[in-house]
Amino acid sequence: MDLLAYTIIAGIMYGIFFGLVGLGLNIIFGVMRMINLAHGDFIMLGAFLAFWLFYLFGINPLLVIPIATTVFFLIGFPLYYAFVPRLSKSSDPEMLSFILFFGLSQVIEAVIILAFGNNQRSIPSTVFGTSSFSILGQSFPKAWLATTLVAFAAFIIIYWYFRHTRLGYATRAIMSNREEALISGIDIDRVSAIAFCLGLVFASVAGIFSYFMIGAAYPSMGPDLTTVSFAIIVLGSLGSPLGTVIGGLLYGVAVMFMQTYFSSWANILPYILLIVIMLLKPEGLFGKAARSA
């Protein structure tokens, strides 16, 4: 019974973190209908930024958040304007976006390997204290609590952004119907650029705390994280960033159950979920169809 309680509670915390992992990917897809295949690589870059700031300057991962937010938001603008407007004008933007972002993923990985090598890096969970905290009699590292709270704060921020800001209203309008948003006078390029930057920001924040939930960071971790992120947004609903929270929770609990009771199958869970959901309900368990046929 104790093992079951631990599995469920740990699964919920994992799920909240994995919701953050998939959040940036779903924001970008929801606004631009493009899958950023380099999403996992931006998570990796966030992890490497946290690692170097911690080991060179002793900066706590919590204090890396505003730094990563600034850096990746600023990186997002030139990336968006260099690629996305041209893709949108092409005859097949979705297919070309797959090719382009796949290429970007390969370039990022190669550059990081050349610059820093292919070794694994980690930040000790004791950075948040050596003691643990308890929930219903089950003990967990404080690093898990910090990660869960940061992810939960990210969900609150994106909810507030969508529901209480003019840019958020415009973003939701584009997600709902891009053509109608354009007719109503919304500057689609500007709103989409900001959404793209936000997607990279949330990816980087997930990377900062990835050490404490999924282990060490290394340059080639990006593709696997992209696959996991895609499985999460399919579980929740394609094009609905807030649906990512539900997808993350389902995925996190499923992962913990697999690791606890069927550990040899845990690594293929994202692929199984993708196949099953895409065959049975491609728009996600809790969403409407992302686009008409």
C-alpha cells in the first residue's frame, strides 16, 4: 500500500513537471500549427545554461529562471523572423517546418557536442537542501517540491496570460481561427513571434529543472524529449496549452506506474501512447480536432 501511495504521489509530481516539458511545444503548435522538432534541444540548452551558471558562479537553479527567460525570449525573435514567415508562405508549411526544425535540432546538438563534448552533466538535488519533505507519510526530495512549484507557477502564468492580457486574447483568437483573427486586424506575425518566444522560454525552464526529475543532461537528449513532449500534447489536446497540464499528469502517473511495476517497458511508453492515441483520437483525449479535413 505504501508503494502504491508513493507511486501515485510521485506520478502527480512527475506529471506536473512533464506538463511544463510539453507546454512550450503546444503553445507553438497552437498558434502556428507547426511542430518544433527542436523543442527537446531547447530544453537541453536550458539544462546546460543552468549547469554552467551553477558550477561557474554558484547560481541556484531558481535564480537561473529570470536569466533563461531573458536569453531564450531574445533568441526566439530572430529565430522566428528568420524561418517562420517564409515557411508560412510556402506551399506546404507543415512539412517544411518538420524538415527545418529537424535540421535545427541536429545543428544545436552538433554545436553543443563540439563546444562541450558529449559527457553527461548534473546538478545535485541537494542544492535545495539535504532534508526531504513528506506527503501522506511518503518522503520526497525537496528538489521535487521546487520543480513542482515552478511548473505549477508556469501554468498559472500562462493561464493569466491567455485570460487577462490583450496579447493573450489575440493569441487565443489565432489559435481558434487564424483567418478570422487576421480579418479582425490582429497582427498575426507579432503575436506569433511572442508565442514562439514563450514556447522557447518554457522549454528552457523545463530544462533547468530536468536534472531533478529525469536525471543528467547531455547533448543528444533533445529528440527523446521532443517525442515525450509530443506524446503529452497529444494526450491532452493538440493546440491547447492548458490541455498540456492534463496530458502531463496522465503521462507522469503512467510513467511512475510503469517504472514501479513494469520497469522494462517504461522507456517505450511515449511511443505506445503516441501510437494508441493517434489511432483512436488524434485530436487528443480532451480536445477538439485541431484542424478540419
